[in-house]
Amino acid sequence: MKGSLLYEGKAKKVYYVENEPEQLVLSYKNDATAFNGKKKDQFEGKGRLNNLITSKVFEYLKQQGLSSHFIKSLNDTEQLVSKTTIIPLEVVVRNVAAGSITRRLGIKEKEIFSPPLVEFYYKEDELDDPIINDQHALYLTDVKEEEIQFIKETALKINEHLKDLFKQSGLKLVDFKLEFGRLADGTIVLADEISPDTCRLWDENTGEKMDKDVFRENLGDLISVYENILQRLEENTCAK
Ligand code: ADP
Ligand code: UDP
């Protein structure tokens, strides 16, 4: 059923699906990269963990009435999704200050943003994904003014759902990155992944970092941390 390779990125391979031109298979790799590919490593089992975590998160969002590209998980490392044309924007939502915003604006780590912030970055590796404003997004992509508003509102709605989901697992959602794409009919839907590679998650009790910062900052064993996130999500969804 899996067809030829369409694209290989830093964390996933994307395949066509035979006889299903509007679907793709996302195959999660064991590679970890940070600082726009400048730091690299491989972790046995990471692809499986990110695939299973992302699948749980997208299933939860579906239960909350949010449509996305996600169709189903196929096996340990692969999932079936609707094919989209990705809008080259990285949409970041921040509840708590961490990462680039602390360096760019001198805001102390752990400061709370209420209401949460929504930021756009231009998804262009050669430019190191620069931060942009709404006017830049209108100029650089095919999104319309009202679609910018839709993307922001949807990102904030997703934030509320994800905060709840992770809170039930004893995790604080600090920030995360989303990507949106257009289906064949032009509709904009949530795409890509939502995993500890794309979210910052802190243990609610200890404050321990339980996401890709473990790799970025050499804090410990990435796989056991991601395994722990999956276990917490499984316990939480099984209990219902
Ligand atoms: P990167 O391209 O940043 O290295 P990945 O390794 O995660 O990232 O590659 C996956 C690629 O697949 C990304 O470019 C992402 O935008 C794209 N993608 C994710 N979901 C879809 C989808 N539903 N349709 C088309 N492309 C998608
Ligand atoms: N993020 C991501 N992909 C990127 C850039 C950021 O998934 O290319 C996520 C990152 O994991 C974090 C959030 O977006 O959860 C905000 O990232 P930030 O701007 O702080 O950048 P960082 O300092 O993590 O590089």
C-alpha cells in the first residue's frame, strides 16, 4: 500500500499511498536534530515513541471535535494522513517563557503568558526559520487575512485541549509548534506532528523537563523520558 518516497525530512519520511492520491504515510525516524540540524543524534525507539504519542494526541483532538490530517496509526512507526499542501508557517503557542523567547526578548524562563502568545515563524531551513508577523505571512504564503485569524484561533483552541490532556497526565504544557496544510479542496487543517519533539512539557510536581530539551541541553536519557510521556498518556486514556 505504501508507495514511493515523496520527501525525507529531519524527523520523518513521507510516502505516497498506492491508489490513494489524497493520502500519505508519515514514517517516524529515530533521528533527533536540534538548533536547525546543527546538533544530531539517533535514538533507538524514538520513531516509535513519537508516532504513538502523536497518534494519541491527534485522536484526542478528534474526540474534541477538531479535524486534522490524521486518519489512523498503521503500525509502531507509521501513520496514515490526508495529503495536504503545507503552509510554510510554524505556528508556536506559548503558555510559559522558555527557549528562543527568553533569548530574543530577555524574558526570564518560567514567566507565565496569560493570555498565551501565538507566534509565526517562516518555515525555511535556509533562513533558520525566522520569526515573522501577520503581514509577512500574508506576503510569503497564500493565506488570506481571515485564514490567519482562523489559524490563530485554532492554535489557541488546540492549546486549551492540549493543556487539559497533559494536565491529566501531570504535565505542564509550556509551548509547542503546529503546522497547518490545505486539503485538495483548499480547506486548512492541522497537519504534521504533536510530540515531545515539538512541545515543551514540564513535570507538574518536580518541574523536570520532559521533552526535546533533554537532548538540546544534554539533561539525560531521551528515550526513557519519551517512554514516560507515552505511559502517562496511555494510563490517562485507558482510565476513561
Ligand atoms: P522537516 O521537513 O522540518 O525536516 P520532518 O522530518 O518532520 O520535518 O518531515 C515531515 C514533513 O512532512 C514536514 O516538512 C511536514 O511539513 C510535512 N507534512 C506533515 N504532514 C503533512 C501532510 N499531511 N501533508 C503533506 N506534508 C506533510
Ligand atoms: N519547535 C519545533 N520546531 C521548530 C522550532 C520550534 O517543534 O523548528 C517547538 C519547540 O520544540 C518548542 C516550541 O516550538 O516546543 C518553541 O520553540 P522555540 O521558539 O523556543 O525554539 P527553540 O529554542 O526550542 O529552538
